Amino acid sequence: MGKLYEELKKRKVFRVAAIYAVVAWVLIQVSDVVLPTFGAPEWVNQTIIFLFILGFIPTLIAAWAYELTPDGIKADTAALSLPTTASNTDRKLIYATFGLVLLVAGFQLSDRFLSNNIILVNRSAESANVTTNPAIMRSSIILNQPLNRSSLASRTLLDIAPDGSSLAFANIEDEHWMLRNLDTQETQVLVGTRNGKANFSPDSQKLLLLSTGPRAVGVRPVEGGSFQLLPIENTLSATWLSNEHVIYQHTDGDTRMLSIVDGTEDIIPGVDAAGDGYYVFNSLPSGSAFLYRQTQSTNQLNQSIIQAYDLNSQSKTVVTSDGYLPQYVNSGHVLFLREGDLWAVPFDAASLRVTGAEARVLEGVDSQRMAGWGAYSVSDSGRLVYLPGSEVIEDQRTLYWADRLGNREKIPLRAGNYSEPRLSPDGKLLAVASFQVDDSSDIWVYNFSSEAFVPITFLGNARNPVWTPDGARLVFQLNSSVLGIRPRGELWIINANGTGQAELILDADAMADSLSPIDEKLFYRIDDLGAGNINTLTFTDDAWVSAPLIENDNNTLGARVSPDGRWIAYGSNESGTVQIYVQPYPNLDGGKWQVSTEKQGSREPSWGPNGDEIFFLRLDGTLMHAKLTIDGDRFSFGVVEPLVTDLEMYSRNTTPNYLVSNDGERFLHFYSGIDEPDTGLDQDHTELVVISSFFEKLKQLAPPDPQ
């Protein structure tokens, strides 16, 4: 063993090993820092490490067999005949070299493999789009107050100072803004604001405060001081363009630039609302360009355009055709919200040009699409602060299934302004009236199996669908409202698969309630300003024939025939409030029973699939039910009890608001609750999420295209 040691020392194997280890370690560290700046994937650096490890043994073998001489590399024969003796100093040097090699190898292995294991654990708890860069860290900011959702369907707005020192956030429910020092965690109330917006100046020294009640815009120093009211009246959107200039949308619809130093004002040409809603602005670093979001007058509610405007050339460029709340960040990206998620697109702020593909970089940000608001902000150094949550759209609704225990399952149908859902007789399809931004409506059909959602009518005023008993066709109302009180219109019928042309079946102001599964009579209501009668419509001898069924001076609505065709349930206000009644059908003279006795009234009766149960709604959104006993012509019912709570009652004052499944065990309905993560809602505190070094994540998930 001693001779082998002497030979290794003679042939300078230990010295070569030490030099190789040190050089490899230095090069690995350099590549770990430099490669990410070029957008290189993680495997490139891992490959470099692997090659250095792979080359270690061949290098030692070469050191044994060869030596470097002035005449080139030669076989190491001379070293065999040179007698040497090992001193204590040499031995210490050798041991130190071995220790250094082991230390470097251990450091690289632990850094590459142990840290990756920790990161992978965190990835499973976060989302699929999480970077493996250990520099990207998550933390929290705990606010000692709840941020509850207001009538505007937004929990908060927030802005972090460009230097990362302070955070401004809104407590919309209490109608004021808060300013928190992120170093000391001290929080103060900002005066003079209500349901508005706050923005830090580019130098982080001042706050621009936009108040909506009353509408006013002012500036105050972050460190405290007097509030400078700006000569801006009744605006919905304002932000900094530079440290001395503010950009805002005037009440006339045009966009203006105001100097906070001397009060001079200029109109910015080419950025005119023209009835398309108000803008949300974000300045670019040059101070001579800005981003803005402009809503479009189309039937697609979630469409809004983000554009970049150059003050020098007075030109604009589209950044994305579907997004809101833009913010340019120093990584060279424009961030924006889309359907409640944070997206990024590479962007050159000098040329105002998109330089890469859009990518979703974060899921679940509390946001409100209609106003273009959202709870996120990024500092100049890449510190992201946001409130987890979901996108809430005013007048947008989501459908759920609820079972008898109150457990809810969301239907995978995108949120929309839906009304009057109706299940097909086989329970496989759902028809709804879908309303657009301009209040136009058409009938759409959703397939539970394929999740396809397609329009059946293209008329712009179709609503209130009712299935025929065979599920082949849909009766609908061609709507024309009277004084905005209640929809009225002609009744039409169309094939449920969308083929063919719609056919007029009743030229009168009517609303369809249901079709009898036995005799296929259509029950419809003629509403004469509160006094409604129930009529039937039957297709006989190639013509639709109408006949009266229930005629009185009461408001009678929601007629439903039992599955066996022998009973009819409906609502009537004959007692002073609308209650649910049952009578024999078609012979109404056989009796009459009042099922509900609710003080505030009831509505929308439905039968169980076997005809042995009846359901109806209370006006507080509680689904009630009672078991039925039917023996010949005798009808009785058991105790009326609540079944499911928190069903949303639709403000359009139409039916239905819920549906019973074919097995009678589930109930399709609109849910008035908010489907979002538990982030402090209805608690005594709120937790904001902070992601440091967010730019590293952006560079990995949304790299610019290779030039």
C-alpha cells in the first residue's frame, strides 16, 4: 500500500485531482449563475455537472500514465526511477487535497439532489407551474383584519411600492385604504379615500389616491403630510405616468395627462373610450409610454384588449386581446389577469413590442373582471404580493348539483349570466337562457357528458326554454319586456339539435311554464299586470289550439303536472302571498290543497320522479319538501321541511331557480356562496401571499422567443 501511495505522489495524481476538483467547482458555480440569464433550462447545468464527474476518473488515469513536458505530453517513465521520500508536510498536503475533493463532491451532491427533493415537495402543494429555482421563496403578510367581499364582488385592491418598502391595500367593506410599512409592519389608515384606487409613484415617495365617494384624486407623501387635491373631477381611472405627471380618463371619455407641479393638462389623442367603458392604466419605465385596458362593446363578456401607447409617435400596439389589469415589470414582461389567473407575455418596453408567447404563471388571484380589478402587485426587484382567490364577474353565475345532505358539486360549465335552466326529460342535457353584456339573450344547450355548450337560437331576444316530453324540441319565448317589469312575448318552438327553423306557435304575450308528460299540453301564463291565468296549448290537426285552464284575478304561475299526469301544482297569491296549491288534473273540481304556509311566500313547485314528493322554494333560497300520499282521488302530504339552503333567487324574477334530477336525489341550482380558497374570508385576519425573486419564475415560464 505504501508503494502505491508513493507512486501516486510521484506521478502527481493527487495534485491533478485537486486542481481538477477546484476548477470543476468554479466552473459549475459560474454556469449556475450565468446560464439562467440566457433562459437555459435546468438540465443544461445538470449535464455540465455530470460531465465533470464522468471526466474525473479518466483525468486521474491520464495523470498516472502521462506527464506534461516542454516537448508535449509523454508517457511518464522517468517518474518510475526517481527516488523520493514522503515528508510530513507532503502527507498533510495530500490529506487536505482529499478532504477538498470530498467537500466539493458532497456540496454539489447535496445542493443538486437534497434541495431538489425539498422543492418537489413544495411543488405538489402549490401548482403545476412552479419553478424549481430555490431562490423563489413564498411567504405571507398577515393583515389583522378581514377583507370581505363587497357588493362590487371584489375583496381588495393593492399596490406595492416600486422599492418594495410599503404596501397599500383597500378595505373595501370599511371604505378606506391602509398603508403598511413592510419593514416595521406598522399600518395606518389613509384618509380621503373610499372604494377607490391607490398607486405609488415610480420613486416610491408619493401615493396617488383615487376616491369614488365622492370622486376625487389627490396626492400625499408616503411618509405623511398634507393631501394635495388634484383638479380632476369624476374620473374612474388614474395612475402615475412619471413622478411629476398623472394620466387619467376624463368624464368626456378622452385620456389626459396632468402635471402635478404646475397643473397644466394635455389631451392624449387616439385614446378615447367612445362608450367602450373605462380604462385601467399602467406606466412604462420611459415615462413616455403606458399600458391601458379597454373593454369592447361585444357580446363576449370576458374580452378586453390591453394596448401599449407611445406618447412620442401617438401610436398604439396590441399587447393581448384578452386580459385586464396590466403591469409592466423589470423582467421584461407585461403581467395581466385572465379568468382569475395571472399571465405574462415577454415585452420590449423600448420598442413596445411583444417578444414571446403568453404563459400562465400563477393560478387563483382574487379579481373582478367587469371593473378590471385584481389583488396583485410586483415591485421593481421582483417581489410579488397577491391575495389568493377567484375571479368573480358581476351578474355571472355558476351552476351546482346539491344532494339531500347539502353537499355541492360544481358543474363544469363556465360562469355566465344564465337564467331559467331546464333539464331534458332524459336528464342528459341542460337548456339555459344566456344573457350578454348588452342584455341580449339566446337559448344554449349544455351536454353533461361531452361538456359541449352550444347556442340553439341566434335571435338576441330568446329566453325561457321548455323541453317537449320527447326531448326533441324546445319551446321558448321571444322576449319583449313591458316597463322592465316582467318578460313577455310570443311562443316559438325549435329542434333541440339546432337544425331547421323556429316556428311560431302562439302570437300573444305569454310565458311558458311546462309541458305535460302525458297529454303533451303546454301550460303557459298570460300575465295582465299581476293577474295571471293558466292556459294550455295543444297541437291538434296541424294547428296549435289554446284553451283556458285556471281563470281568476290572482297571480297564478309555475304550473307543473305530476309524472302520472293526474295532479297539477302551481303558485297563487290568493291568500295575500304566493303559496303552493295542488289540484286534480284535468278535472280541477275534484279538490284543492294548500301545501305551503310560508309568511314571505313560496314559488316554483316541482314533483319527485315517482310523484310521491313535492318540492318548492321559500323566498330566502331554502328548498322545501314534503312526502305525499295519494290513494285514488285522495291527496295528503306530510310535514313540510327544509331540504337544501342557500339557493340563489334570481333577480330577473323568472322561473325556474332550481331543478330536480331524474332520480330525485340531486338538485341543480345557482349557488349564492363563493367558491374560492379559504384566505381569511369571514375571519378576523387576511393572509396575502408574497413570492420573492418572482422574475426568475417569469423568465422560466415565459421566456422571449429566440432572436
